Amino acid sequence: MVLSALKFDCLVVGAGLGGIAAARKLVEAGVSVCILEKSRGIGGRLATRRLDGESFDHGAQFFTTRKKSFEKEVEQWIANGIAQSWFEESGHVRYRGVGAMNSMAKQLAAGLDVRREQKVDSIRFANGVWTVRSEKDSFECERLLLATPAPQAVALLESGEETFGADFLDTLKTIEYEKCISLMLLLESELNLSDSGLIKGEPGEPIATITETSIKGTTGRPGIVIQSGSEFAEKYFGEPADSISTALLGALPFQDKLKVVDMSLQKWRFAKRKEHGLSAAFLKSENEPLWHAGDGYVAARVEGAYLSGIKVANSIIESFRKAGELA
Ligand SMILES: Cc1cc2nc3c(=O)[nH]c(=O)nc-3n(C[C@H](O)[C@H](O)[C@H](O)COP(=O)(O)OP(=O)(O)OC[C@H]3O[C@@H](n4cnc5c(N)ncnc54)[C@H](O)[C@@H]3O)c2cc1C
């Protein structure tokens, strides 16, 4: 079924965990797949940045397992050296990627055809074929999976004059996200705020979490990642980085103890999906061979993104089988 150079059975837009999980499953079933990712790195919100040679996770800090199927998968990741337990809280193990959260995504994507710095800006569907364009290239496929946060999928579906996925556009629009701002600080000395390396703020406070990176194990030198609460992020999102950093640091009770060597700030427009009433594990268009998956479904966390990716892949495989295009 493999077509030629920029033609694939299936294109996946977004190399976050949802897109990667789906692509792996599709490839295992014999489908030719290419993932198009707008960023230089892969992993989406499993994100890590280097600061003076040290790795700071600035998206998800950890993940948990609630569903049996994901628990079994994570046992495999641990056996393969991709993930490890970090600490336990309220009866739930908090897991981390080995080395950093993005190394987990990189290892899960090993062997997949991932094209980076390919920001998809238009999609068209005609005569049973999708044409998916980035600034650099044009790709074609039979089945299209959008594995981006729902608002970015909506923007793509509404990018042209044609209407696609009209049947599921309204549902996609109900999937909304909270913002978050992450501030990474490389420090001169340890703060030793907790045994685990993770401190949580109360809902509504400016700071949602503080991670001590050397305790977590991503940096050799002292460092922290401060992640804002959603109300703070909403208020400061449009402000310059300096003002945001000052406001976030001002909210720290131990600000006077900080000796900052280097810092970096990341704004997340789509950080945590808000609760909604959907029970589907992914969305499928009734009119075109078009799907949407990711943490918009199942659960608003790493686990949800992964399980949605697996379930959407099964649906796509089934559609190839029904069409007699896959054994
Ligand atoms: C600050 C923060 C803290 C978090 N903390 C936790 C936590 O502690 N525990 C937990 O379980 N979860 C946490 N999460 C949520 C978790 O990271 C996500 O649920 C999960 O990683 C989502 O994966 P995904 O594949 O659905 O989407 P994403 O990881 O967002 O992947 C989507 C990908 O699509 C790409 N993309 C978008 N538009 C385009 C385009 N037009 N063309 C090409 N590519 C495109 C993006 O660049 C991205 O790589 C956190 C998230 C953030 C941001």
C-alpha cells in the first residue's frame, strides 16, 4: 500500500504523544504513515528545553496511570527504559520520562517518519485524496488524522474556503483549554523545598506547581520549574516575558533565597483541557476520512492522549480493512 515520496496512506498532523501512539499502531498494522510536526522538537506538551546545558521539562511534569490498559503499556515502557517511577502520592505513582519527558516521546517515535518544522497551514479534500500543505511541502494521503489540540484542528478545518468535517466541527469547538505559563530557573544553590521535588499550590493561586529539577533528576545543577495557575496565565498571557517573570517570582514565598544563573519562559495557550461532557475516545467525520484525537478525549492528561491515539488508530485501520485496502 505504500505510495510514493510525499504520498502516504495516512498523514498525522502533530507529533505529540497522541499522534505518536496512533502512528506507531498504524505502522505496525502495515499502513504507510508520515507525521507532520510544526516544531523543531517532537513530543508536543511532553516538552523539554536546554538551559545552559541542563534539561528542564516545561510541559507535563509527570504522568499517572488510571486505566488498566495504560498501566500495562507503562509497565512495558519501564521495562524498555523509557519511563520510571518518580514518587507516590495519594496512592498514585507519578511517573517521569527517563532523562526528561521529551526523551520518552523521542524514543516512542523512533523508527517513525516524522517530518519536523512542517507547520500544516492548509488541507483540501478532493476525489478521495487529502492534500495537506505546509510552508515547505505538499503531501497527499487517503486518511487524515489531526492530533493537535482541538482549537488548532478547528483553525485548520476553517483555513480554506471549503468546509470539511462540518459534522464534527461543532463538537471540536466544545473542547477548550486552560492556559499555563512555565518559568525555568537555573539556580546557584539548592532550595530543598520537598523530598519528592514537587510542590503544589492551591487552586486559584498564581503558582500551580514548583518542580525541583535536580531532585526530579533532569538537571545535574540546582534548578526549578514554576508553573502558573490558569487564572494567572489568563491575566498575564499577553504581557512581555520580563513582566510575567517578575510577577511569578513575586508570588514565591522564598524569593529572597533565589540566586538565578539563567532563566527561560514558555507560554502554553493550550495546556490543560477543560472538563467537558464528551465520552468519545476520538472524533471521526461522517463525511470524509478524517479523524481527531489527543488529550481532548478520554482524560485531560498524558494518559488520555496516549489512549485516544491507540483507539483512533484502531478506527483508521478498520476503515482501511472495510475498504479492502488492508489485510
Ligand atoms: C504546562 C503543562 C503541564 C502539564 N502537566 C501535566 C501533568 O503533570 N500530567 C499529565 O498527565 N499531563 C500534563 N499536561 C498535559 C499533557 O502534557 C497533555 O495532555 C499531552 O501531552 C497531550 O498530548 P497530545 O498528543 O494530545 O497533544 P500535544 O502534545 O499538544 O501534541 C500536539 C502536537 O501538534 C503539533 N501541531 C499543532 N498544530 C500543528 C500544525 N498546524 N502543523 C503541524 N503540527 C502541529 C504541536 O506542535 C504538538 O507537537 C501538562 C501540559 C502542560 C502544557
